[in-house]
Amino acid sequence: MLGQAVPSPSDGLALPDRSITTQDDATSLEVNPAGLGFMRSGELSYGFSVPTDDFRGVVNQGHGLFMAAGTGGLGLGFGVQWLHRPELGPERATYRKYTLGAALGAARLMSFGANLNFFGSRNDQRLNELATWDFGLQWRPSAYFGLGLLARDVNAAFLDEDQALPRRIGAGAVFRLWEGRLVLDAEITRVQGSPGYSLSPRFVVEPLAGLRLFTRGVFDVDTEAETTQWEFAQLNGGLELSFGNLGMQGAGIFNAFDNDGLNYAGQSYLFWMSPNKRRSLIDPGGRWLQIDLDESIAEQATSRILGTDTRAFLSLLQDLEAIARDPGVSGVVFNIGSTSLGYAQMWELRQHIVRLQEAGKHTISLLRDSSTRALYLSSATAEVWMPPSTTYFPTGLSAQFINYAQALENIGIQAEFVRIGDYKTAPESYIKTAPSDEALEQTGQFLDAIFGEVTSAVAGRRGLEQSQVVQLFDRVPLMPHEAVRERFVDELVYFTEIEARLTEKHQVRGQLERGYTIVETADERWGTRPKIAIVYIDGIIVEGGSGQTPFSGDLLTGSETIVRVLDSLRRDNNVRAVVVRIDSPGGSAMGSDIIFRKIRELAQTKPVVASMGNIAASGGYYVAAGANEIFATPVTLTGSIGIFAGKFNVDRLTTALGVSHSRLQRGQVTGIFNLLDPWSEAERAAISSSINFMYRVFLNQVAQTRPLTAEQVDVLGRGRVWTGTAAHGNQLVDQLGGLMDAIRRAEQLAGLEPAQAEYAPYPGPRALLGGPIGVQAQAILAALLPSLSATAGDSLRERSAAKQLLRNIESSVLLPLLFGPGEALMLPPQAISLD
């Protein structure tokens, strides 16, 4: 063949199947070292090729061992081959080829690799001293197309004194469909000094998962003849069987000479061991998983130097979707502990648990916590188990009002606020000694809605009357046997006996597997995937950069941070759509408006879908309104369209401490943000005029994106909060659904298939310390708490009782310190936090 016209000792085994464009396993050491850069695990392969007697010297004979491992960006490998090549001459016919390979890759897109080949011979010292270099490149711009380049013997080493080994250059292109189930491949190879080149088309089909059929032909093309001459030279054909972590290839080799037809020339085999290399012919089946649902799950993933890391809620949802599709999983045990997940997140988890059951997976809840949240979540599974050594103790729902007006008065601080709407009750904590009728009304309505969802959902899944669930909360605690008798629990099982009980009741083979990992085979990792960006607006919205509150570590979303993120997503052509995930009560009116405008700008260029979590109220709703479509769960707290502003007057406090002050001013309202003087009538009128204007802006901005007029938005606004169901009925949201539903809609709007895209979180990891806490907070906290270090704060966060106390203090007493004096705010009633 022209592609191998001059024999070279660096030519190794005749592998059953090979491609310089697609090879990405241990045999890349022989085919193209760039393939090592795409490996994400280890592999051990053994192969051998046996020519017929008539074709010794044409088909390379020998056997070889290849070992390689990679991380998806860095790959390393070593191979040794024992070869018999009579065409090299009698002294060199039998030798060993050693290969050291390395590759660097750029994610799933490109990889560059190099091989160093050296040799061992008992009969030829020059072969022992020979070393050759190979270089390769693979480029995978998409899941459907790729290119490969290979340069062999590039250093033109001298095996004989008067003749260097000829350089060999190869280039290939591949077209793939259905994640590599159909492959069309072609290569062209040129040897330095030869009169032409070799062309090798290749075809691969996988009719069944784990069964691949392949064939490869070789045509010699002589370009130095009077007319270009094509000659069919060789045909390989065979199959590959994959059994999960083990597999084998086998192929027959046929050569053609002088138009004599095809002649059987030999055979080649390869055996490999590697996790997740190929789809499998066999279905292991019968696996049972344990998924922990506790404090380790949060809206966003965090990694702490001190304390416990958390896993992103979206990652959990993706796992549950993959488990539903995985034929090897028979059942899931949900280990339910204490969790800070809200009812909207639990509503979505319940939907996924139900889908697991619809996919034929058996589900069991194991209760380590018997709170109302655990009752709601666990009732979605087919069975509920709890240990016989604890009581069943869901206590219902409550919302607590705390008013600080009298306490502030006692220490000489006067809270002054103005607001738009009687239902904008957030500042009442500081100006009233008891909740207003409006606060009691809307909080009671929201509490009734959540209570109704919990009791009806539990009753429906457990086969009970809703009244039985309602009555439960007045009768707790139930003893374990009572919980079983009344059908809230199915089994009493000690934690140490779970596996034995699963074996006894569900014939579970093997151990319960902890967690689940989504695994892609090498064929499924091809090319860069389009992205769906998930932009998190989590916690209070502030101007400036994102960060955390100083004590509890709750997240703050900064408008400057989100603006930078959205600008980068607008420029990134690989981002096909954006889902804005909102779990925020709002905050700064200016910060919310900045984010709203930037979302509107992005929505003009690519689809933007808002997904509301537990709360997307006031400023949280404002930013959601910038999206093309809005999703909310039935139990999301949203609305609260309104605005307020205020300050704390500390004149009496400073006077009591012996501090006096004087002020000169030019202008009637220059003291409007002064903390040492109360508002004058002119100043109060000025701040009222300002927030009235901003409220009208709020109404008009929402009316631009919703099928409502500004007047209709005003009727629904005035600070009133709504459940997701009510908001949907009032056209404040488009569809009821969770985060994955919003992602599916974004994929649809972008013209993508479900799960075709990669889901990328933004802004990315948050800083664990620091964050904007406002001028007032910095000054007051520095004066009052100089010895509280960040380390101590982190330590306190890990104690759940202390963490809850700090969160309550921050969300009420210290909340105003996050903002400047007189800053216009968009926040819902603080009382609506359910326990």
C-alpha cells in the first residue's frame, strides 16, 4: 500500500478497528496520541494480529499491551508491542516497540498529543538506539463532526546510516449521528517519497447498544502515473461487543493484489477493560440507590473551607431524571433528614419522585426527621419507613410576626417609613407594635394555601382523607405503632437493618449504593454541547457586587455582578438560552431595576425564561418580569408589587448618650437621609414623591412584559402577595412548573432537544466571606461587635440552632443595615417565613 510503501519499525499491530479521528482509548498510543486527551478514566487493552502464511510481511504480526488513563483534559499512556515484521530484514524481524504517550485537551473540543517510540531487539543495536516521535491532533467542534491529524516519525530518525525513516502524514474527517451509533469516516495518508497516497473510508453502525459493526477499506492512489490510478488494496471488517467494563473486537483482514480479488490475509483481536467506554449489551439491573435529602442540598452549590459543602438543587433534579431513564436502577431509598429546602423546592422534588415511579422505579422514604416538611416530601414515595425508636412529630405550619417598634422606642430610635400600598407591610416590624389587619390577612391566606397543598398532597398519596391529615397536627406526637396503624408510615425499621429488610421484602441483590453519578460513555462526550445558562438570583438584591450576609452566610445578589454575567452570556454564541432562577424576596429598588433592564436586553437576542423558587416577590418579581416567560410552582410566594423607603432616627439615643449635634443646610430637604434628625414635612413629601415615581416605573415595566395594563398591575399590586397558583390565574406568571420545566421550555424556545444542552450555573462559586452589607452595617457592626471574627461566624453557621437565630436577627433587626438611609426598597412581608 502506498500509505505504507517504506516499512518502518514504528508501524505496530494491525488493530481490528482504527481511526486517527475518533480513536480515544488506550490504543490511541498506536493510532493517534491526541485521543488520550479525551479519556476520562483508565483502560487496559491487549491485542494481537495473526496474518496467514501468504501475507506475512503484508499484515503486521504480533501482540501488544496498552495502558492509559485520562481526566478529560490530560491523558497519559504506555504501550509495549512484541512484533514480527520479516519485511524489515532477518536481524530486525522480531523486536519490541515501546510507546510513551501524553495529550492535553481543551474540554470536549480539542486535544493535542505526542508519542515517543523506542525499540528493543536482541539482534540489532541500531534498532535498540532508535527513537521516533509522533504528533497528533483531534478537533471535535460538534457531536456530529470531527477532524484528525497525525504526523509519524517526524524526527526522521536514521535506522540505516544512509536512509532516514520517511515521515508519514495522515488527515481524517468523520461524520457521526445518534451519539456515534452511525459513523462515516475517511482518512488520507501520505508517506514521504511515495508516488501517491492512500485513502481509507470507514463505516461503523451500532444496531444494538453494545454491538458495533465496522468495516474499513484502503485505496491506493498513484498520482505520478500518466493518469491517476486507483487500486483497491485492503478491506477490514468485524464487530465489537461491550459488556459494560469489558469488551472485545475482532476483525478479518482481506487484501487485493493485481486485480486478483480479495484474499483472506489474517485476523486481528483486541480485548479491553475500562469503565464507561461503550454502551453495554447487558443490563446489570436490580440496583438500588440511596439519595440523601438533608442540609447537604441547597439552591446553589457551595464549598466551604470550614463546614459542610452543599450540592446544587439542580444537580439533584438532573440525577433524578437520569435515574428515571436508567434501566439498571430498580429502586431508590430517599434518606430524609433535616433540610432547609422550601416548599416550592419540595413540590418539585415530589414531581420527580412521582416520575420515578411512573418509570417503574420503586421508591421508599427513610425518615430521620418527622417534621411537616418531611411528611410532605416523604408522602410522594411508595413506602415510608421510620425507626421504631422515635416518635412521629409533624407539627403543622406557622408564620411568626416580630415587631420591634417598642424596643426601638425604648432605646431612643425612631423608625420612619413611607410605603405604597396597605399590603406593603414589610416596614411594619419597625413602626408598629402588632401586625396590621392587612398583614394578618395576606399571611393567613398564604399559610392556608400551603397548608391546603400539604394536607391534600399527603392525603392523596397515602390514601387518606384530607381531614385525617389536618387532625394529625393536633394529635402529635404519634407513637411509631400509631403512625403505622393510621397509615402515615408503612414500616418500622432500624437504620442498621435497612439492607436486610430490602433483601427480604424487595429481593434486593447487593448493597445499597450511596448516591448516583451520571455517566457518559466516550461516544456521548463528543464535541462541545450548546449551553443553557442558569443565572441565580438568590437572596436579598443589593446594588454592587454579590456576597453573603456577615453572620448566617445567606447569599446576597449584587446588580453589578448580574449585569456582568448577563453581558457575557449575550456575547457567548454557545449559550442558546438563559434560565433566570429566582429565589429572592427582592431588596434594592435600583438594583432590581438594573437587573430587570439587563434581562430585557438579553431577551431581545436569545430566549430567557424565569423560574421562581420558594420566593420571587417584590424586587424578585420585578426581575422575573424581564424574561420572555415566567414559571412558578403552585406554592411559590410572589407578587408584592410595591415599594417603601425609610430611615432610623437616632436623635434621642445620641442625646441620652451625651452626644450633641448641629447642622447647617442650604435647601429644605438636605437632611432627608440624616440619621440624627426626624423627617420634616418637606422631607417626608419629597421621599413620598420619589417612591411614588418609582412605583409607577415598576407598574409600567411589568405592564410591558405581561398581558396586563399598568392599571391592572396596580390592582394586583399595592404590596399584595400571591401564591404561584393565584399569580398564574392573575396572569402574573405564564406557567406552573419547577426549575426543570423552565429549562425544558428554554430548550424548546432555543430549538434544542431535551437534555441536548449542558446546564451551566452563573455567576459561579460565591465568595464565602465578605459581601456588601452597607455603610450603616459596617459602621454599626464595627462599633458594637469588634471581636466577632469571620472564622467565628463560620463556626456559628454550622450549629443549626445558632444559624437559625442569626438568620432571624439578620432578616429582621439587621435587614435595614444592608441598605443606605432612605434607599427605596422592594421587599415582601417579613412574617411570611414558614416553619
